[in-house]
Amino acid sequence: MKETLSKLIEKSNNKIATDPAYSKKLASVNKTICITFDNKDSYSFKIENNHVSEPLEKKEDADITVDVSSDIFNKILSKEVNAMDAYMKGQLKVKASLMDKLLLSEILKS
């Protein structure tokens, strides 16, 4: 899953570089995100200074924590499954403020 996350982060950083509106949304964001896949593999990364860092294989306290199966996460990224539907069905668990959940949604759409 690290490779999948790295590709998502690369797309997000490319969008920051090429889309002024997206860049403006993330300009003042300073957040840590921790995603746990299949209740075992955790990856953390940061959004700060208008840049998303590479994921590190570790679980840490974060502003946004996500628990999801690798299968559902890949289906969300490929748009086979809607993230909101997965959230409502309990397949995607997110612990964060409402604003941070919206931020995560933006990143997943990038």
C-alpha cells in the first residue's frame, strides 16, 4: 500500500504545483494523516508548507486517522466505490474534525 499512497501523494503534489485554486486551499494547512490498512499496516504523512510528504510506515498520533481495508481504499481511488458510501457503510472509518474530513476528501479526489 505504500506504493499506492506514494502515487496518490505524487498526484496531490503535482496538483498543488499546477492548480492555483487547489494550492490556495492547502496553503495554510498543517496536518498529520495516519492511515491503517487491514488493521495492521499503518502509514503516516504530513501536509505542510503546501506540500504532502512521503508516507512513512508507522502509526502515530495524527489530526486525521483513517482505518480502511486495502481493497476498499483501492476501489475508492479507482472510483469503483464512492468514499462517502464506504464511510456510511462503515467500510471507511475516519476520526477527524469535519473540516479535516473535507480536506481528506479533496486529497482523495486529486
